[in-house]
Amino acid sequence: MAATHELSASMRLRSRAVLADYIRLLGLSERGFARRAGLSHSTVNHLIAGRRLTCASDTALAIERALGCPPGLLFISTGPPVFR
């Protein structure tokens, strides 16, 4: 069986407070937002609480899409893409 590899950049959240405020402005709980973004509640909670400062580019994109904001508004790349 062949292994599949994909490119993924690590993305750093610009501001935990802005992410939390944006979710609240939409009237969503963390769990509700996580469902909307197709992510686990723990991923969203860890970013908001500061236990995680970075995530994969696909996670960052899912969050920005679920919030309806432009790509790059909430996250910044921490370096070149890597195979994972």
C-alpha cells in the first residue's frame, strides 16, 4: 500500500481574542462553531485558550471559511509547506 503525502503549512493564530469574539458575534458556542467548521471542539478550544498557537493550513482555512472571513485574516504562515 502506497503512502500518501500532502503539503501542509503550519499556521499561527494572530489573536485568540479576535477568534473568540468573532465566534461570539455569530452567536455560536465553541462546540457549535467547531461543528460548523468540521473540526473537533478540542481543536477550537485549544486555539482560543492558547494551549495551541498553531494548526495545519487546512484547519486554519476551515476556521476562516466557517467564519466567512477572507483567508489570512486570522492566521499567518509560520514557514514553507512541509510534507506530512
